[in-house]
Amino acid sequence: MDQPIVIEAIMGSQTDPTLAERLHDISHHGVVEVLFVEPADLPRRRFHSHTDRGTACFVSLPRATQLFDGAVLHLENDRAIILRVGQQNWLRLRPSDDGAMELGYLAGNLHWKVRFEEGCLMVALDRPVEEYRARLVDLQSAGKVSVVE
């Protein structure tokens, strides 16, 4: 088990171009973890929680610091922790027999976080769902993937 991480500042937003580039590089060669908090907990400055990978985080922020969705809380050469507000939402995709490999390739190439459930590929939504659907248009139109509502 990793050592707990103490978070005493926000590094910036994952949408900042410089940080976004570093996060992209880390996703290729390391681990980008997500720390989920409920919207009601955003005003809190001190709490303990675990990332989606099980890393213990002790958050102790200055009074003037405001948590927000997409905040980069920790950044190393091979590891980052990003804050997400609310429960993780998932997009359920059912591949056809001949579309499973292409869907897997697409998901891996785009670094989508996934899990498998009842013959479906579940994609963690870290951005607006429309961005994911746009990437699936060709596979859907070819009948290789369907979105399960």
C-alpha cells in the first residue's frame, strides 16, 4: 500500500494547457488517480479520503482555498491526483462480436478508464458525455457498438 499523501494546496486545473499536457504524459507512463468528493463536501478544508486506486489522502487546505471539479491535487513525474465532484458516472457500451476489438482499441488509445459488466464496456465519464459519443459515431454507424441507456 502506498504512503498516504498530504494535500496542502491545489496545483491548478486539469484544463490548464500546461497541466493538461503533463497529465497526458503521466497517463502514458504512470498513474492518474481520481479523488471523488460529494458536492456537499466542497466547502470542507480538512478531510481524509481515498482515491479510486486506494491511495489515502489527507486534505488540509488553507481557509481561502476552494476545491473544484478538475482540481489537480498532487503531481509527480509518474503520478497525479485529480479531484472529481460527485459520483462517477458511466457510459455503458455493448460491442457486437466484430466490434469488440475496435472498441477496446479505441478506449485504450484514448486512455478511457473502463470496467467490464455483463458483456458491456463501462466507460468512466470524466468529461461531457457528448465528447465520448462523438468518438463512437463511426463504430455506431457501422453497427459495431451500441450505447445502452
